[in-house]
Amino acid sequence: AVKTKPTKNNSMMAYITLDDGSGTMELLCFQRVLDQCGSYLGPGAPVYISGRLSVRDEKDPQLVVDSVRPLTTEMPVEAPPQASTVGQKLWLKLPGESSPDYPRIRRVLTMFPGTTPLVLYFEDTKVRRGSRCLLHQALLDELKRILGEANVVVK
């Protein structure tokens, strides 16, 4: 089963109930994956799904979908990164590693795997940590909501 709904930033997401005959699991599918692979999702459609497990509070575990492909064809070729993101880097400034926002930021970043360089800067210790992410407007909006506009910079 597939249920779609708009997110806070007016992009689309889908809650998908996956049943493999032995049980069910809820999947979260965000706009990027819906754009690339949404045509493969539908009731009764046999698909191969890959993603990351999300365990939050007392909710049942969910799978955050990274890719979907039909079982009857080869893996679809992913679109190359948009030219506007090539050569850019995402900088995030946090008060420190003990900040209550840091675990939230890490959870949000796991939903946007990619190749864009990311630098986390901790003000208290002046330490920089590197990582990578998918530079997506939904990611930027959520980071700005958590950290504030001035603490999220793309260069």
C-alpha cells in the first residue's frame, strides 16, 4: 500500500506498507526517491528496495528508502548530480557535540546520503568533522529549521 502526503516544505513523501508474505514493514520514501523510482511503487508490484533502518522512540522500526527497482528489470541508472551542486560544500555550525541538536542533525543527515562534502563545525572546541550528503532543498530546510539560517551555509 502507498500513501502520499506533502511535507512541511511542500515536497512529497510516501508511507509505504511493504508485505513480503511473512510480515509487514512501513517504509518512508522522500521526494528524491519518488522522482527517480516512484513509478515502480504500487500495490502488488514486486520490487527490490534498499535503504536505512530508522528506529525512533516507541515507534516500530521503519526503512528510509534509498532506491527502488522492479524485480523484472535491471537497476535503473541514477541521474548524475545537478550541475548547481558540483563543487559545493555544506557547512554546519553547532554549539558543540554535547548540543541536544547534534543527534537530531545526525539522524536527518542519514536520510540524505550522497557525495556532496559536508563539514560539521563545533564552536566550543573549534573541531571540524567531515562527511558527505545529498545536497537537497528538503535537507537544507530541515537543517535551517533546527540550527537557524546563519548556521547552514552552502559554498
